[in-house]
Amino acid sequence: GRNAYGIQFHLEVTREIVKDWINEYFSSGDETLKSKADSMLEDDKRFREGLEENVKRLCRNFEKIMVSAR
């Protein structure tokens, strides 16, 4: 059709992926980086449930848009 849709974030990110990113990018032992890593884990813990619900809602709504666009 005439429309295009894009998403500018990672819907697929799990807690394990966050931990992998931390291990890859923040493992130098630098205290500032350790603080950032700890902050990322806390944010993931705090927002995980809401994020998962919003991703489900986004996918359901996107599917409705695609079905109605046929």
C-alpha cells in the first residue's frame, strides 16, 4: 500500500540479553561502567513487566493494522 511502518527500539530484549550487553560492554572493571551496568539491571527489573505488556499490545495492534490494510 501507500504506508510504511518502522519501530526504533528492540522489542526482543530479554533480561538475558541485557546481561549479555553488560558483560560485553561494561566488564572492564571501571567503577563508572559498573554503576551504569547496575543501573541497567535495576531499570530492567523495574520496567520488565510493563514492557512485556506494552510489546504484546503493540504487536496485537500492529497485526490489526496489517489485516485491515489488505
